[in-house]
Amino acid sequence: MKFCNDEGILITDYDYLPKDSYTFTSSAHNTMSWLDHILTTSTGIPRIDWSSIDSPSIDGYNNKTTQLLCNITLDYDMLSFNEISCNNSDHN
């Protein structure tokens, strides 16, 4: 947020989309979150077609995002490793 404010970049979805909007549903944790945002300058705002953002579009985006995230594979050891102060260069 600080970077955006410092550089005059607006997180326009905060101002134009409903506050309960989200782009990802985690069925594993039963949570919803916002994985991405719409960034623009003040001159870019009029160029965004907010009328094209409707429930079917959001549902399609959520489905596509879920498909892409499901294709990501992570090594189990990487997921279970939790030593914050580890100096082993193989873990970087």
C-alpha cells in the first residue's frame, strides 16, 4: 500500500467493487481472499469497463484461478519446513 501511495498508483478495486468482493475461495480453509488487484493511475480509471464485471465473469475467473492453482506442485519437505533461521543455502 505504501508503495502505491508513494508512486500515485491507485488500487481501484477498493473504490469501485463491493467491499465483500474476493477472487479466491479456499475450500480447505473455508475462507475467501483477494489474490489480485486492479492497479491504475487516476487517468486510467475512466478506461476500465466496470460494467463488464458481473457475477458470471467473477465465477469464471474464480474457476480458472482454481484450476491454475491446482496445477502448482510443491515439494512436501518445502511445505513442512518451518525453521526460520535456517542458513542452509539449499533451502533458499
